[in-house]
Amino acid sequence: MTRADTELALKATAPRASDKLLVRDRLRSDSAQLSARSIIVLQASGGFGKTSLLLQWRREWLRRGAVVAWLMLDERDDATRFAQGIGVAMRLAIGGAASASAFTRSALTVQDSMERLTEWLALVAAMAAEVVLVLDDVHTLPDATVREAMAYLVHNAPANLTLVLATRRRLALPLSHMRARGQYAEVNADMLRLRLEEAIAVLVERFGTRIDTDTCVRLHELSEGWPLGLQLAISGIDERADVSEAVARLTTLHSNVNHHFVGELIEHLPPALADFLTRISIADMVNPALCFALTNAADATAMLDQLRASTPIFVDVPDSDWVRVHPLVREFLRARVQTWPFEVQRDLHFRAASWLADNGLHEEAVRHAFATGEPQWAYDLTERCLRQIIASGHLATVLDWIERLPLAEIERRPWMKLGAGWALVSGNRHRDAAALAGPLLEDESAPISWRLEAAAIVSAAGYHADQFDSAAELQATWRAVPQSEKLKRFAVINRTALSYLYAGRPDLLRYHHAQTAHALGPQEMDALSGLGAWEIGMSYWWEGQAELARATLRAASARADAEIGRRTHLATMLATTLAAVLWDCDAPAEAAIVLANRLDVVERSMAVDPMCMGYVTAARIAEWEGHEGRAFDLLNQLCVVGEARELKRVCVTSLAEQIRMHSRRGHAHTCRTLVERLETICPIASLSESGLWGPLCKLQLSMAHAYAAIGQEDYASARKLLTVAARLAAHLRRGRDDIEIKLLQAFSSRQLNESDTILLAEATSLAHAGGLKRIVRDTYFDRMQPARHHTDHVLEHRSIDESSVAPVIAQGGNDTARVLPSSLLTPKERDVLQLLARSLSNKEIARALDIGSETAKWHLKNLFDKLGASSRKHVVSRARMLGILEVSDFKSYGPVARTQRM
């Protein structure tokens, strides 16, 4: 072979698949979005696993008997070399048989590149097999090759040819007509980004029991689903004994991942390019214009393009010229900026703030304005966008701004005062919010619209303080708020809906939202639409319609996680309620993932209901995993939060759940002690059954007292208490509580030797209708029987049912070798290869296949010829490399068996 032939052969050889390569089931080549497509474009920047996915697809196509040719491209591939490379790739794909040589000689003897491609396409069309041509690094091709040779190949591909193009940037190919005919599919960076359950599968495979769910979620958030980012994180913590502590160090300047990866990356860049990258890293996102504003570099666009092409650290924003440096790298670069003189840092932030403010990006400008040391400018920018950011659901950002604002500055700016009031309410600082808005409410000289909005803030603070009745008294005052502004619509819709819910009219809540949604039209995911979805989901759960609640909350939660951030106030509120619903639907593994790495957000900023649902569900998951101590610790922590904030219903919820858990274990003395604590905090006799707060709290207390009576085997008292609870549940239309009460009544009747059949049948039927799969098992229990613990659970994909999940078992070794269907080998040759992979001798192969020794040798000779091998071991190695022989070294990006820990 000539030097050119050798180079082309290397370019036409597929990379070896790693033993750790995992199959991504949602991106399989036979999925609905990819199957039966003539061209598939795989477009993403470096580090998103394009080559790994190509290797997965290659394996899948080979399993189906397709001929798969592979060619890696580079900048030297003009039209002639491109056509030659395709010919060599096909020759390697079909083996070294004489027919293969004839196949490629015809194409390679033609001098004109287009004639070569035409001849090659004709030969492919004549094959009675599916042919796949994988072209990697298409972005490196010269523009002329793309415009001419590549376009010709795409538009003249026969029906049995599938073209797969992997590229880092969009290709200048006219593909709109193929898209219109359904022949085109594209896999982009968002599709390649690891989902949470995929990242957990990778981390559990690597670290086993050394890593828990919370740490997995933190790593996924840190890497933002970037496959290379997750791999870098893994390399940075691989040798550490304490994985959680190692994760906490990942973003520091001295972490292994930053020292070995980012540090070396910077050192190998030209000084001018390294300085350019460091300067633009102060912005969360950049485009060429912002890069020019930050650096004054005349060639800023070219430098940004060069960095995007040569480094894998940029994440593209779809359909725009904006990009951002990945957070793992950005923090390291910003740490370098902080070592520069303050005057240089100040100038950078001033440039960023000025450009962002001039282009209407006020939220981004505020952070840089604060860093310039010019507070009045920062205050002006904050006031300009404060209310808009609150409405978008980015509460943590606003609360951070408010912490930096002097109270006097807030007081002299009425619009800022009202905006700060909304943020403080949502951040669970309801007393501060009421103190800020209260004087404006009483100021008769203030415009009526200001006073009405101040009343709305004070009322909202009342709801967050769990003072429903006093908050409801203000509703008549502020319902007349003009609805021209989103925050005011937010107040009217939300407070009205909540009053319906706590009054026992969840149906009116949904009707109210349906009417307002019709009037407002389609909404983006923000505080208004997100809270509306939470209220609707909550209303279904309130009624005991778990399946409807799950559908509503799951969709809203996924949107909130993706669009405004997983650990934001709104996303966490949706997640806590979704987790409670998932528990009732008997999906505890998914509930654990939904809650992971969120309880600190729950404690800081949640209102009473989502906070209680989050902690109680986390405690039940801990009990389900067999960690009773962890379960009781979480409930005690919830009680401490309630005491610190003077929220009685939080304390009642905590103690009631503890009583339920102890009652199931027959801990009579502990139940009595907990009941005494309940009576000290909130005596049941003191509660009224009128208003909004009293009936709800009395229902919780009645059920808690009933559980305590059951734990003490006082079933007669339990039935009396349950009668009161049943009346309150019916009044409030709490369908879920009504089912639980019926189950407890049936259990108490059984213990008193009375028939429980009718009540039990009715409760079971209602639970089944609502999708409450777990409530019967959790409530109707055998006397003195401890709760069952589960220590080996399945981590499930969020879009599939838990019952369908099975552990993925890794296999390996020649005993598991399997020959895949291939047009290269005959059925008998595949049988011989299968036995050859198990190290059988010629005689053993002949005996196993019931053929003569000479026949076995003849088949072996054909294998040597077709696979271009020189020894028996070489045959097996070549077969594995070509994807004909499969040893089960692939594992699935899917559910894995493991013990869940919070």
C-alpha cells in the first residue's frame, strides 16, 4: 500500500469502543425520530459524545445486518481525496474478499471525483443490503468539498443508503426539501446532553455505593448534562475516599479537574487567545459583539470562532450566535480574573454592564454593575428590571440583589419597594414583606394602584405565614387591581385560586385557572404559569386524583427545571408536590430523584404546603430505604423549622407523621408523648371548624390522634376521632384524606371484630380510580407489624413505569460472544466464528457443527480472507473491530439496580 492508501485506511477504521461505553436508549438508531431517514446530521460542539453515539449506532446497524462504512474527515479532503476515502471505507466495511476488491477497483480507477462518486453510488444501489456511511468531523472539510462533492452525495443517495454526518457546526447543505419529505433527522446538543437519570446511571456504575443520589444530582447540575464535563468531574473525584467532599471542591481553583484540564488548556493556547478567553469568561453568555466590547479586539469574531473550533468548553445557544463557557471551566477562568488588578476587573465589568444595559439585557447588567463599585448605577438597573425578574421566577437572583440594597434606597423608590415586597414574600420573609408594603398601604396620599398592590403583598405574606383567614379579608380590597401588569395578574389569580382550594372547592380553582388561561393566552414558564400549574396539580392531589396530578406536575416540573433552573424557588415547589404525588403513585425511586439536592431550597424558601410535602415525602423515602433514623431526623428538622418560623401547621404535620410511623410499629408510649406535644402546640379543642385555617388543621390533628389511639390499641377512640376527621375531609373535599380515613376505620373495625369488608372495598376502589397505588399498603396494616423496608430498588427513567424497569447486567468475556447478522459472512461462517471466539479447535468446531474437518478448514480460510486476518486470534480481533462479533461490553444508559439513599 502507498502512504496515501495507508492514511485513508486509518481514516476509514472506526475507533475502538470503550468497555465503559453505555447505550443511550432514547437515541437508538431505530427510534421513531431516526429510523427510515436518508440523512442523519449529528451536530454539537466538542465533548457532547458524538463519536460515542456513532459507535452505538454502528453496533446497532451491524446487528441488523447492515454494511457500515466509517470515514473520518479532515481539512485535506478535497473532492478527489473525499471520493477515494469513501471507496476505502466501503472496502474495509465489506472485508477483504475478492468481490470487495472488484467493488472498489471500479470506483477508484475513475479520475474525476464526481464520476467516482457516481460509480460508487451505483454500486451501492446494486447491493441487496442496507448500507450506512458514517462521516465524522464533517465540519473540517473544505467549503468547496461540502458544496460540491458532499452535496452531490446527499442528493443522489440511493434508497438503501443512509448517510450519517457528524459535525461541530451547521453545514452549508440545502436540506430543506429532505426535511419536508421526512428523510432528514438532526440530533443536536440538547438531545445529546445527559439527562439526570442517565448521569446517575453513569455515576453509580463508576462509584457504586460510594455515591448517593444527592451527590449524583449535584454532579449532574455542575456538568449541566455535558458528557465531557461529567467525565472531567469523575476524573477529579475518582481517587477521593469522600466523594461528597470531593464534589464540593470541583469548582475551586485547586481542584484536580481545573488544574489538569483547564490549566493545561490555557497553557497550550497562544497568549493572546488565552487572554481573550479569560476576559470574556466574566460574562455568563457571549456573542461576537459582546466579545468585541469586552476586549476591543478587532478580530473578536475570528478569535471566538477559533476557540469554539479548537476547544470543547463552549456550549452553543440554539439558533443564535450566543455561546457560553461551561460552568466547570468558567469558574476557573473567573478565579484568574480575580488575581488581576482591581482597575482591570472594574473596567471589564463596566464594559459588560454598559453593553448589556444598552442591549436591553438588564438582569445580566446588574451583576456587573454591582462589581464596578458604582452603587447608584446598580440601583437604577435593579429598579428597571426587578419586577420583570420576579415574574420570570428567578427568585434567588432578586433576593441576592435585595441583600445588597440599603433599606433607605428601597424606601425612596416605590417601584423597587413593591418589587422587593414580592420577592420577600416568595422567599418566605413574609414579615419583612408586610413591614415594607404595610406603610404604603396606609399612605392615603399614594396612588391607588400602589396601595392596592401593597394590599396584595400583605395578603400574600399572610398566606405564606399560614394565616389564611386574615389574608382572605384583604382580598375584597385588592381584587380591583388593574391587570395590565404581570405581577398584578399574578396576585389576583393566585390568591383567588388559593382561597378556593382552602375553602374546599378545588373544582372552582381549576375553573378559575381555565378562565384566566383563556383570557391570557399561551404563557412561557414563569411565576404566573408555574404557580398556576402547581395549584392545578395540588387541587387534583387534594381530591385524591393522583394520576391527573402527576401528569400536570411532571410536565410543569420538567419545564421549570429546563427553563429557569432546577434549584429555583418555583422549580422546587413543583418538585416537592410532584414527589408527594409520585409516592402515592408507588414510584418512590422517581420521587427520590425529583427531591434530590433540593431540601435545602425547601427549608429556605417554601410556603407551608410544599415545604411539608417535601419533608414528609423525603422521610417516607428514607423509611422505604430502611433508614429509619434518617426518616425521623428529617421530621424533627421540619418541626424545628416550624417552631423557628412560628408556623403551627408545620409542627402539626411533622408530629402527625411521626405518630403515624410509630403507630405502625405499635409504639404506644411514644405515641402518647407525641400527642402531648401536639396538644401543647395546638390543642384540638381550641380549633374552630369555620374559616379556612381551622378546619384544615383540625383534620390533621384528628387523624394524628386517631393514629395514636390505634398505636395504643384503643380502637373505639380511634373510630370516634375518625368520624370527626371524615366530616372535615368531606367538607374540604380532601379525597385523599377521605380514602385514608376509610382505611383506618376499616382497620379499627376489624380489630374490634366487626366487619370491615364494605369500607375496605370502597376505599380500595376509590384509591384504584385515583391512581393512589400505595395508600392501601401504607394505611391498612396488620396490627403491630413494622413497616416493610426495601433495600434493593430500581432507579427508573422518568418517562417509563417503575414496574417495567429491570436492572442492566454487565456481561463480558468470550463466553458471552455473539456473532451479529452481516452481509459479509454466510450463516455457516458466522457459526464457525462463534465457536472460534470460544477458542475451540478445528476438530471441536467440526464436531459441534456436524461437518467434516476439511469443510471446517474451508470456512476458516474464507474467514481469514474476508476479514484480512493472519491467525485465529487475529480473526476474532478483526471481527470484533468490524462489529461482526459482539462481546457484551456495552451497558445501558438506563435504570440500574442499587440502594437509594438521600
